[in-house]
Amino acid sequence: MMPTLAMVLILLVAMEVGVAQPTTKTTNISNTNTTPLKFFCGSNYAMSQTTFFGNLNSTFSQLRSHLSNPGVYYARAHGSENEDAVYGVAQCRNYLSSTECLACFDVAVSILQPCGLANGAHVFLDNCFLRFEDYDQFYDDPEGGSNVEVLELCGNESTSQPITAFNQAVQELLFDIGVATPRTSEFYIASTRQVVGANATIYAIAQCVENVSQTICKNCMTRAYNNLYKCLPSHEGRAINVACFMRYSEFPFFQNNQTVNFTPFLLSKGSSGKFGTTIGVSSSVGLVLLIVALFLWFRRWSKSKAVEKEFKGVRCYSYEDLKLATNNFSEEYLIGKGGFGEVFKAVVDNGIVVAVKKLRVGFRAKREFENEVNLNSNVRHRNLILQLGWCSDGAELLLVLEYMPQGSLDKFLWGEKKGTLNWKQRSDIILGIARGLVHLHEEFHFKIIHRDIKSSNILLDDDFQPKIADFGLARFHPEDQTHVSTGFAGTMGYTAPEYATRGRLSEKVDTYSFGIVALEVISGRSCSDVNYSGAQMEYLLDHAWQLYEKGMHIKMIDEAIDPNEYQEENVKKIIEIALMCTQLVSLRPTMSEIYLMLSSEPQLKQRQISRPTYNVDRRIHIVGS
């Protein structure tokens, strides 16, 4: 039944295959894309080929029969003749007709055919999902008792709409449907939202596997939302998991009359008080009842506001919970130290791994803490660390952030993982940092200047994409230390001179720091290290400028990088952009200009680059040489 070649191939290929969805813009709603978003073949092979394929075909036949019924979008079936039982589940998006659902199911079956004798596989397409296993527990618990990673797939083009308004519309829509979906009977919502100030509509759906519990659906929706916002400002994005699916696009993929009114599912249960029915009672009894009613109303109102705050992304954690999750902030959970405090790894909310930053701040900063956290919690971008929550308990101020297992960039440049980044990863990191700073400076609804961009504040995800940490925290710096205190390793080398010496703050302060970090990424050297050259020592920026003046700046590149991985002109272009960032403030480009130069210009137009500015004269002559 199964071609021999296919069974041989499955033994040779990797066990998991992810395929990015094509991002061709289209308004053809009926178009069914047959490219899988992701598919997986398990490693548990059947014992009997004949029995297994008989059970598999029986399972597929039953699933197809169920889905052929009008209005049926979810089906379960099994074939258990003798050994090698096969349990299957299929689910279509509710905006499909029965014919379209069956067409997608047939494509899914064909995609899984090369899995051969693997008794366990699944495939995600835009319009449907198919899975089979040799056990039935996955019906009720698709993730097997643990939080399986939610994978986000982002479009490769930015939106054509005004970015700030587009991002806000998408975030609000995804948040609302993520909250409402677990409360619906079918675990499914399709909805739209207008982009403010533009003649544009956002289309989005959210769907959980129909048989799971409301808790599983809610947890999966939360993780899907937290991942999918990273795609912005891409024109489309998807979040996929064996328990749920979420998608948005600025182009329609379902009809306008197929939306679901989810407003009733957003209303808090019991939120309407009965204050008006209490007042008509006679004086003494009425006063007591009035007080009771006011108390109940206030408690409900407070609870409603707390829920509302959490839904906006600002989860308020209790200090005792965070203390317990970090074993009383013990050394074994410590993963980093910095100018703002210590960072601990913790597991919260039934298995979610997070980073808990314990801040050291003064009284003045503490008064501003909650407002600042509320503002920064709305900053969502693929190159910025996500703030999940916070805690304020007396003198204790803590932030709960997404956890980055790879750690900080500096470890890969001159730390224990030195020399492990290739040129593609390094150039992507430089571009990603620039993209994150553009969002802070220009795309958010108010300007955020980081003030402390440095390699230790750049964290890397599993794909080595950079995420800027500690943005918006500069005002919470310890009051007994200046922002450019040498107690913070390397900060003096990153800080723009006009800010360090005269306190002149603008977004160009971050531009200067970005230039320094870019030179570090290219060279694999810290800006505070010195290079001996004859009778003097040169810091990294000095060294880069000296080489540039001689037309030899390609020599800046880290020797650990394979010369076959890069084109010299591209490396020289990025070095020149980095040097532009360190000029006088009036000559520095903005981060949006830098991003454009990095991403779209094959080579720089001829433009003069002036000598970098420094905080102090750092050329140190060796005495007696």
C-alpha cells in the first residue's frame, strides 16, 4: 500500500518538519492553500505493516465520513483491529463549507503519507488540522500534561497600513478573541476590527481543539497571543499548537458574514450589582442594606478592574508566589545580575518558565513604578522582551518577564560561548536590535529611549533572534548611583558623550550605543577591551576608526567567522553604519534610517563619516615604552 521508497525516506529524514506558509497577499477567500504550516512524524513505528495501514485507513475513512456532514468541523475516530491501534482527530475552521473542509482533510492525509510506519503524526494547514496516535489520551490532553511550545509563523512583509494603528488593532482583536474563545461552546471565534484612521480591516480567528477542557484552551490561547504579537508589524501571522490555533491577516480569509459576536463572552459574570433594588427599603434596615450593597458593589468593581488589568497584559503577581517560585530568591535560581537588580529563573502558572527581575530602586522611583509598568506592558514587538507581569509589595518591586534560555549576547561574543555565532546570525542580530529600537523610538504611541543599550541587555531566543531587555527602566536606576557609573561593566563605553557629560538626552543616545554594540557583534570584542598597537592601547571604537581611515576596516571581523560565510562589502557597509552612529549627535542618523540602510541598501551611498566622539581621551600610552 505504501510505496517502499516513502518508508525508506521516513527513516532518513528528520523527525519533525516545519514549513513556513507562503505569504502571497490575496483576497481570494475560497483559495485553499495546500502548503503545510508544519507537520510531524513520530518515532514509534508500527509492528505490523498490514494491521497498521488497515487501522489507519479505517480511521481516516471514519474521520472523513464525520466531516462530510453539514456543520461538523471536529471529528474523532479509531481503528483498533488487533495490534497497532490508530486513534485520530481532525478539525476544520468553522468558516469552511463541508466541501472545503473535506478538501483540506484530503490534503492533510496526503501530506502525512510519507510518515510511513510511524504510528503518530500531525499536520497543520491554514484551514484544518489532522492528527493520529497509537493512544487515545491525547483527545482530552493534546499536550500530554505539559505546555508544548506554541509556534508563531510570521509573514515576511510588513503591513501596508499605518504601523501604530495597525499594531494596536491587531493586539486588541487578538487579545479579545483569545479571552473569549475558551468561553464559547465550540471553542471558536472569527472576528474583524477596523484600523483606526485607515480604510482597512483586520481578520482574525482563534480555535481550540473542541474536546479539551476550558482550562487547557485558555492556557493555550494565552500562549498563542503572547507569541503571535511578536509578528507585528507583519501583515499576517499564525500561532499553532496541538491544542489551539490563532491567525490574523490584513486580507480577508473568511466572509464578513461569518464572524462570531463574542461581546457576551467578555463580560465578567456577576458584574452587574443590585444597588438600585436596595434603596427603597425603610430607614434603619435600608441603611444597613445600602452599606452592604456598596461593599459588594465595590468588591465586584475591584475584582473587575483587577481582571481588566490582567487582561491588558499587566498581571499582578503576589510576592509570596514569586518568592516560592524562586525558592526565596536563592542563588541556585539566579541567572543574572545588572544595574537594576538580580534576575531569577522561575516556574509560574502551572509550568510557564519566566524570568523574575528583583529591582533595586529608591522611594522616588517606587512611586512611579506601577504607572511605568502599565505603560511598558503594552509595548509588544518581536525584538523586545515581553513583560508578563509585576509585583509591588512594600519595598519589593519585581518584574516578571519572558525567559530567554540562550541568555545574553555578550556570552556569545566574549563569554563562555565565544565564537559560536556565524555571520548570518550576527547580521540578523544587528538588524533585529535596530528594528526593536525603531519600534521604541517611532512606532509606539509615545517615545521610549532605552538609555542603556549594551550587549548584556540583548537577549537571544532559541532562533538567535535578539530581544532588547530593560527598556523603560532607566528612571528606576538606584538613586545613589549615576546612570553611567563604572560599577556597570562596559556602560561607559556604550554611553553617548553628550548624555554622559552634559545630560542631554535624545533618541540619538540609543543610536550611539547601537553603533558600539554593532562593532562588538562584528569583532567579537568588548568595547571596554583594549588592543595593543605599538606604544599605545586602543579601545574598540578607536581601533575601528583607525582601520576605517586606512581602508582596512574588514580586518575588524572576528577571526572565528568563516570567510566563506560573508561578503566583504557587506561587512564593511555595516562597520561604516556603526561608525556613523558614533559621530557628533547632529550627524547621527535616526534608527529608522539605520534600519533602512541595513535592510535595503546593498551598499552605502558615498557619504563622509566623521571621527567618533568620546567621553574622555582614552588613548593610554605605555610608560617607558
